[in-house]
Amino acid sequence: MEKSKYQSAIIDWAINGTGNAICSAVAGSGKSTTLKLVAHELEKTIPIDQIRVMVFGSANAKDLVGKFGDRWKNSISTLHSAGWQTLRRSINIKENAIDKDKFYHLSKPYFLNAVAKKFVETEGELLKLINLIRCTNSVPQNKP
């Protein structure tokens, strides 16, 4: 396949450029193809497992894996999925199961200290407090 001058410029920026870039184009104009060309060029010097391709939705991720091939399935994801994977690794969460009390489990080590014990007597109260903070986007304060 012959690359267009635009695709060549984008590939050059991806390999040699600095800062940020955006590719704005209409549907069917070759954005995915250009991204695939960039990915394959990067793959020459960077292992696939160290390359991350972020897309907007999970359907887009599945579509791109189909275009790139199965060996790219761990490199292509939504930003949400990449963040969740990073969080799981950083706090050692083994399962991918949905946990209705995840905020409680994530916050518990930080709230079970002498200050928090002044305001809550049970873990149930602690869960209520954490949910109130989370749902109201409040910053917890250490004053009565």
C-alpha cells in the first residue's frame, strides 16, 4: 500500500515528533489505517506490550483489535480500561469482578485511623461516610 503524504507526516511525527498531535478527519478517510501504520512502525523499536492505543468506546477497541490483529488485544483499550488495569496492578486487585462496595474497600485503609474512629463506631457507618463523601464529591476534613 502506498502511503499518502498526510499518513507519512503523521508517522514521522509519531516516531520523531514531540508534544501532542491530533488527526481530525471524516469517517472512512483512513484514520484507523493510519493508526495501524503508526503502530506497526512503532513496533519496530518498541515491544507491542509497551504500546498503548486508547480509543473512546469498547466497541471501538474491539473494532481496532480486529483491524490490527489479535496480538494487539492487550495494547488497545479504552482510557477507562487502561486506568482500571493500572489501579488493579497498583493495589493488587486480582479479580475483575464488580464489587458494589469497591469505594469502601479502596478507602478503608485510609479511613481506619484515630481521626476516623472519632466519627464512626462501626464499619457500616464508615461505608455510609465514604459513600456520602464520594456521592457529594466532598473532601474529607479532620474536624468534628
